[in-house]
Amino acid sequence: MVKIVTEECGGMIVISVADNGTGASMTTTQKEHHSVGLENTRRRLEIQCGGTPELEITENGSAATIKLPKTGGSGE
């Protein structure tokens, strides 16, 4: 099951996508590559609009959350 939630919280727009799958087991090389992608995403969100991403992977599923300020950042 995939669950998508959007909400406003403390001046932020919060977008979350979660599933209850078993998750993916990754090799060390895949984890390193995955981390580069997350770092690039984090930096772009921060620079463009002051946003932040979060990713949580557990044996019970995965969740990705992006928080964006309602007023935007330097990319306005």
C-alpha cells in the first residue's frame, strides 16, 4: 500500500509518500550512489526554496518526506 499525505505545519508544506513494502536491500556501492542522489536533492531543495528532504527505510516500509516553506526561498 502507498500512502501520500500533504499538510501544512508551522508555516511549512509537508509532502510525505510512504509504503509498507519490505524495502530494498542495497549493496555498499548502491548505498554510496543512493547517498549522492539524496545529497544532491537536499542541496537543491535548500538552495531553491529552503526545503528539506527526509528518507526513512525500515523492514516495515519506506517513507520520503519533503518540507517546503510556504514563502519559498532564494529561488522565488
